[in-house]
Amino acid sequence: MTLTRRMVVAVAAVPGAVVVLYALAPLALSLRMSFKSFGFFTGISDVFTTFNYHEILTQTYYTKAWLNSVTISLESAAVTAVLGAFIAYVLWRIGGRVRGYMTAVLIAPLLVSGVVRAYGWLAIGGPGGLIPKTTSLLGLGQWMLYGNGAALLVAFVHIFLPFMVIMVLTSLDGIAPSVLRAAANLGANEVAVALRVVLPNVYSTIVSGFLLVFALGIASYAIPDILGAGRVPTIAQVMYLEQNFNANWPRAAALAVTLTLVTLVVMATYQLILRRLGKTMSVVEV
């Protein structure tokens, strides 16, 4: 049966309406709110102003939160991409039942809430936890995964690593075994096969996973709030405080719009780089 234009429009109408309702409409409302004025005694005023954007881009409090968010998200995305790609490659080469068992072990933490896992790291690396006790016994002082960027980095990698491994593993399964045999017959060793045959085939998927972890990390609130102890402010935390404690909805909306723009710029930069390299794979394609 040939699909007509009306049929295509009818099929696309429902998901299109969902996108508009749940994505574009809230963003448009946030954009409108971000240009309103706010006073602690007057509340929200329907007066056009760019003061909110000026504040979040120039004040030290906000710029520090931006720096923490971007830096920790980029670092966690990079570590997750490298570690996830390596684990996926090892599982792919092993295959068989071992791969199935190890994949199940890797996916098992997804059955537990990310908040619960964050509290788990708090119990391990927080005050009185196993890590500070062990380092203290070794005479190294108390090394804590609490109230610092390292705590957020470890938690992000732990929580997002299964997604990266599954994405890369799925992409690796698309490589024909004959390609590996051909490379081996031509004298390529294991390292050469991995770098010159396997990596080019999964590079786009690794970058897609990197962007996924970056987007999830920079928008995360619970993990920085639990493990940051208020010493590592992030944009998501600042946004929550502005809206729920200061009742400054225009400032929170400006933060939300700016955060969305930052994420979109990163995604667009990725697409531009891939086009320059002659690739056309979408960000969300695995």
C-alpha cells in the first residue's frame, strides 16, 4: 500500500502534537517568563527586561555554577565514553554466556533509583564512610567523595555507564565478523584491529553517548544536591533555589532557557563536526 500525503500527516500529527505540548510550549512559556521583572516586595511584574540574563551571565555566583556544571558534565561524559567503549569492546570480544552474565551485572543497577545509588556513594565516601576510614588507616588522611567535584564525577560515571556500554555494544554487533578476519589475515594485531577497524565504525555512537551523558549530567539536580553538600553549586541546583526558595520565577526561567541553549549548541556543534567529516549520523542514532 502506498502512503499518501494525508496518511503521513495523520500519522505524524499525534507525535508532533506531543512534542509541541510537552517540549516547545513549556520552553516558549519559560522564554516569556524569563524577560519579566521580579522584586521581593512586588513579586513578578509584566515588564520586559533583560536583567535576568545579565545577572546569570555576569554574577560570580551564577558563573561559578555554570563552570561547575559544564566542567563536571564534560569530565564525566569523557570518562564514561572511554570506559564504556572499553567495557563494551571487551564484552563484545568475549561473547557467549560470559557476555550475557556481565551485561546483566552491568544493567542490574538500573533497577535501583539514581537517588538511592547517590546515597549509596554517600555511605561509602561520605563522613564516616569506608573510603575516608581506609585512607585514614593508611596514613593518607580522610579522602572523601563528598562535597567535591570528584564525588559528582564518580556518581555520574556510575549511573550513566550502563547506557554508554549498551549503546556501543549494540553498534559493535553491527560489525561483520568477516571484517575482523580480513584485518587479521592482513597481519593486523588486536590493537590495530581495535583502533583502525572497530573504532571508526563505532565512533559516532561513542560521541552520541558522550552527548547523552553530558545532557543528563548538566541537567541533573539530585546527585549534585546529595553529594555536593552545597559546596559544588550547579545550574540545576541554582534553578531550583531561585524558583522554590526565592520565588524568583523569571530568574529560574532565564536559567532554564540558557541551559537549553547550551545543550543545543553542543548538539549543533557535534552535527557540524560530523558534516565536516563527511558523516550524517544523527545524535540520537545508535
